[in-house]
Amino acid sequence: MSTPLVILFLKAPLPGKVKTRLAAEVGDHVAVGVYRQLVENQIRHIPPHWRIRIAHDPPDALGVFHAWLGDRHDYTPQSTGDLGDRLAAAADRAFEEGHETVFCIGGDCPNLCPDTFAAAQALLLEGNDLVFIPAEDGGYVLAGLRTPCPEIFQNIPWSSGDTLRVSLERARQHVRKVALMPPLFDVDTLADLERATRETGFHMTNDE
């Protein structure tokens, strides 16, 4: 069995480009700092023997990401198109390279931890084609795949309360076996950040 691959879809940590809803409450500088620390926290909580690939946007920001996250990870620019096009292209490439399980995540769910990843991997190894961890807002914080499933990323209403529902419809239409894990939340607002502090132990530091 090959080592699982986690593809972390990230934006360059620039004012006005990340955590815009949070920035409306706390300002751009603080929002960028929160984003950076959420991502760093997420990377620390991926199982240490798993491979990590940073799919970065914009494509010409590789230097920014190397300076921020170092050279321990694979880096690849996100492809063109909407989020679904970019997810499908990254996952398909991973399977073409020989990876047997692929996990697509963002960087802003403070509850994704080694045990959660291990549970998702176990569900794929049990024979499920897909595993989703729903987000409480109707999207999802993790999509795990055991085989290419580009259809689950096509014609999806992204960033809406229907994102996961429509993704599951696509999976059913293509006779994919799907497992759902308990929902988690991601950090989009000041209330979410305060909740993360209370419930997950995530704490902002002042070194940004």
C-alpha cells in the first residue's frame, strides 16, 4: 500500500485574499495571521509519515510558500478553472502518479487531526470509493478518494449550503460507494475563531 497523499489547497497569505469574512471583523493583518497559523497547525496534525502536497494559488507564488512553509513538502500550482476543476486535476494527477489514497483539504479546520485522517483512510481501505467529512455550513472539510472520481467536482455550487449535497448526488449518479464521517467546522468568522480556542486548543500567537 502506498503512503497516503494529502493535497492541501492554499492561497498565498496576502491581505484581502484570505479569510475575508474574518478580516471584515478583525482587519486584514489579523486575518492573515490567523490563516497562516491555521495552516501551520493543520500541517502539524497530518500523520507524520503521510506525504503532503501544497497546491498553491496563485501559480507564481511558489517563492512565497517556500519562504513560509519550507522545502519539506511537494509544491504544485493549482490548475485553471473553478475549485472543482482544480480539485479534479490535482486528484487525477495523484492517481496517475500511483497514489492509492488521496485526501483533499483546505487549511482552516482546526479539528482535523491524525486520528481523523487515520479513520478516513480506514474507511477507504474498507472498500469505499469516497469519504467526506462534512462542514457544518453545508460544504466539506475533507474529501478522500480511493479512485479517480472527477464527477464529484463537476457543476458543484461551491461555497454554499448545497456543496456537499450536490457532491453526494454526483457520487450516487455514478454509483460510487461513499462514507460520511461526523461533521466538523472551519474558521471563517471571529465566532468560529473563538470556538476553535474553546474547543480545540488552537491559540493564536503574537509572532506574526
